[in-house]
Amino acid sequence: MGGFEKNDLLGCFTDFKVCLCVFLVPCYVQGKIAETLGKSCLLHTLCFFVPILNIVDATCIRSEAIGENVILSFLVISMCYHLAICQEARVKGADLMAGDQTAVAMDRA
């Protein structure tokens, strides 16, 4: 659960980069959070575009990332999706710019 106590639901506004990424490209952030849990970033990014699957996927990721029960995760995702994704990204320390660093490393090789 590392970091959950320090990152409350409204704490996302303290990290402008995460906040901006979630509000502009929430599908990407959801995928990066799944990646920190050892899951496929691409698969979970694509789940964002299927409405009911998105809610189920986001609920499962949140319950695993934050460590809260599934019903509470479902309620939080349903009522304040963007704030919940911000909180998860901060708790899990999702590296939202990793794609850019990988591309730079490939160019140098």
C-alpha cells in the first residue's frame, strides 16, 4: 500500500504533471498504472475505449493498486474517475514519461 496515506483523493492537484496527463490522456495513464502492476500497458489502454469494460478494468486495477475492496473501488471510479486515476498514478509512482525515454535510448543505440 506504499504511499496511499500520503496521497489522498484530492491530493492529485499537488502534482501538476500527473494531473495534466490524467485529464488529457487518461487511457495512457490507466495503462501505465497497469504496467506497474505487471500487466500489459497496451491492453489496459485499449480497455479505456470500451465503456463497460473500462469501468470493470479501472475498478480491478484500483483495487489491486490501492488495496481497497472492489465495491469501494467501483464507487470511487464511478463517481470521480479522474481523481481516482491521479491518486493511483501517484501511489504506484507510474512513470508517465517512460515512453519518451525509451525512444531516446533507441535512437542512441
